[in-house]
Amino acid sequence: MLNLAAVQVPRDDRNLSSGTGRRAAGGTAFGRIERVPPLLMVVYLAMVGITMMFVTLVAMYLASRGQNGVPHGLHPFPRYFSLSTVVLLVSSYTLAQAPRLYRADDLAGLVRCLGATLVLGCIFSGLQVQGWRELVQQGVLFAGEKSGTFVYVISGLHVLHVVAGLIFLLVHLLRTLHAERDAVRSLVFIRNPYHLRQLRALLTYWHFIDVLWVGLFAMFLFSY
């Protein structure tokens, strides 16, 4: 008689290994990267590039101060820079409420949240301009010493990145405002996952710009 227990069913090791490989790949770093939404990936790559640029500029600024031999505290630090830092921190807090309002289907609250952040971002930019005027009054000119030039360049480039975030914020605000005026559009807007991805990308970028300025502000505060 044929011993059924002794009969072994041949296995396709290739299928098993490939299936295991696919499961393993899904848990690797590359698998996690593949699951990141394209928009958020663009934001992450932009953040890396922006960080590298500002690290280079800060190193050049500190080197220029060492070469010029300018003593610390020769000029008072612009008070408008300090005030603008507080405004930017508050704007980060207001925007942090946006995901909660979105999940609660509160588009009216989301509009107010985005609008408040937009106004605070504009105030921050205006205070930065006032800080540059204060530098001019102190005799720190753009075409003067290299260290002074780097203060204008670093803070100016940061303002440009804030303006880029404000444009993204304004576009999202207008879309939310348009959807909030109609019940059907509101339902479609809330159920569309792409809008939530946009909101998360905006929130990530804005917090990054906030943290970046806090770091630059601290560097200026101790080396100016």
C-alpha cells in the first residue's frame, strides 16, 4: 500500500522566497519611503535642501565675524527680530489646530485657523522688514561688513521661504473657503484625502520654517 504520510508535496521555493521578500521589503526603510505621499516627499526633500543652504550660510557668517574681529554686542540686537519670533511661534500654534478642525468637519473653524495663520505670517514678514530698518539705523548696512551682509541675506532668505509658505497657505484657505459655503462641496472636500495630505504638508513645512527661524534667532542672539 502507498503510505500517504510519506508522500511529500513539492514546494515552490521561488514563490515562497519571493513572497517572503515582498513582505520583508514592505517593512524596510525603502518600503516606508514608497508609502510616503509624493507631495509630502517633495516637502521633505525641500526641507533637506533648505537646511543645507542655511547651515552653509551660518558657517560663512560665523567665519566672517571671526575674520573681521567684530566684538560681540557692538550693536544692540534688533528688537523687531525678537518680536517677530514670538509672532511666528504663535502662528505655528494656530496652524497646529488645523488637523483637529478638519477631522471634526469644522470647515468654518478651519477657515478662521488658516486665516489667522496667514495674518500672523504677514505680520512676521513686516516685523522682519522693521528689523532691517533698525539695522540700518545702527549703521549695519547690506553693503558694509560681510557679517552684516550675512544677517540681511540669512534673514531675507528665511522671509522668502515664509512667503512661499504663505502662498501655499492662501491657496488652501481659498479652497476651504469655497467649499465651506456649500454643504455638498463641504462634504466632498472633507471626504477627499488629498486635501488632508495638503494640510499635513503645509503643517510640516510651516513648523519646519518656524523651528529654522528659532535656530537662526538663537544663533544671532549669541553671536551678533
